[in-house]
Amino acid sequence: MTTLPDQTDIICSFATDWFYADLARRLWQDLPPAWRERTRLWDAPAWLAAPPAPRVVVVNWVETVNDPRLSRADAAALMSKVNSAPERVLLVAECVGTVWFQRQLDGPDWTTILDVGRQPQALPEGVAATTGRFLRYAPTEAEKDQLAKVRAQSPEAFKRRPIPWAVVGGLTPERAALVAALADWQPNGLAFLPPGEPFQVRAERGRLDKAQLARVLEKTRFYVWTSHHAHPYFESFRVLDALLAGACPAKLDARWAAALRHLGGVFASVDELRAFAASEEPWRLVVRLCDEWLELPSLGTAFAALW
């Protein structure tokens, strides 16, 4: 007899960072049918008026509780309501060594912390090992169809892309220096480095949304980034964004390149990237990474398998 999954609520803020809102939507849409029928996707303010499911999954607690539509009283009610659920899951895609991850722990009494990324991370001291689970970040089934189309393209089409590189992220001195070095190599790249978070839901904030980023990357050869911290971490969501648009991912990290290089698309310097770009390897890397992502269980399937 097949056991039905527990009823589940997936909660996030649809009014802040679009990456997490998009992650929640993609996860819910990609769940196996039996799971999706018993799982509700909620915008945080709307969930306050609904009875909670036995399992509550909060996608990024900090963004959710700081939703600008929530009053202080609403935020307190949100905390209390999450804590009333028998199973309380924090889903987060952050480097565990950063303050951004630590802030996620200043909230409900989580029964499970679900780390989403390319490879598992050791949870900080003080977090019970039994509460940690790992969800390999993966494409949805619909995104797999797009990856298959990308890998069928020609290397010549990749070389004809008009934007040699794109850098998108919050402004830091390191990223400004990176853009200067890239411009010395190829002056016609694109840099979008606003102060604060560059990926916002609200267009009037002058930030990029998902569709705008995709349109840029569809014309770009290399999607280049650096971390905004000093820890060994691989931003798998940037890799998938690049591959879905047919761009080559390129993380630059002089400190940790040797430790991360096996993941693909990691370079110690702009000079190393320049040498790589002058070869036939960039498109081969795109195809290889597409193949690796196509072999993974889809995002929703992998999530369902954890329970």
C-alpha cells in the first residue's frame, strides 16, 4: 500500500528576493503529483489566515519574516504559527560560514534545516546534527527540457554571442576590481553592481528580475561572479542560470579555486579565464555541465525523496 506524503505548506515572501520566491515556486511546481496534491504554496501574509499543515517548510526565514507587508505583530504571529506545526523545516541556500546563514537560525525552533546547494555543508556548532539534511540543487523537469535544447546548440553560435562577459551582484570592492580586469580584457561586457541586493521582485527598485537576467545571459558568453565572502562555497544557482541561457559559468576565487575546480567553471584569476576563453573548452564545459545536471533527479523529485 502506497503511503501518502504528509500535508505540507511551503511558505515564502513573494515581495522580496526573487531567487527564493522563484525557488519556492519551482519546487512546488516540480513536486511529484501525489506530493503536489497535498502541498500548498503560500505567500507569507496569506498563510497567516490559514490553518497550518503538519509540515511547514519556510523558504528563507529572514526574507519571509521581514516581508514589508507584515507588521511587527504579524511577524510575531508568523513565528508562533510556524512553531505550532509538528514539523518545521527551514529551507535555505546560503554559505553556512556567513552572517546571512546565521541569521536564518534566529527564528522558529526548526526540526529540520534543509541545506540547498551543490555539495553538503557542515552545519554550525550548536545545531543538532539530526536536524540537518541536504537537497542537491537541480533543474526542474521543465528546465531539463531547456538544458537539452542548449546542449544541442553549436559552438559557433556560442562564439557569436555579442556580450563577452556579464557580472551581476551587489557592489563590493572585489567585484569592482573584477569588472575593471575584465574590461581590460574585453571592453564590451556588462556589469550590474548596485548597492545591496541586485535581484529584487519589485521592478521599481531598479533591480533585475529573472526574465531580465535571462535575456542578458542569452546574449553572453561568460557569466562571471565572485563570492561576497571568504568561505569555500559554490553558487550552484548561478551555474543553472548560466546553463539555461547557454552561457558558460565562471566563478573567480583565488583563495579556493584549487578546492572547487573539480565542480567546473572555477578560475583563480581573470588571466586564467582569458586563457580558457581562447580555447575550444568553454562550449565543451557548457555541454558537460548540461549533461551532469540532466542526470540529476529533478528538484521536486529530490525534495520528495528526503521524506
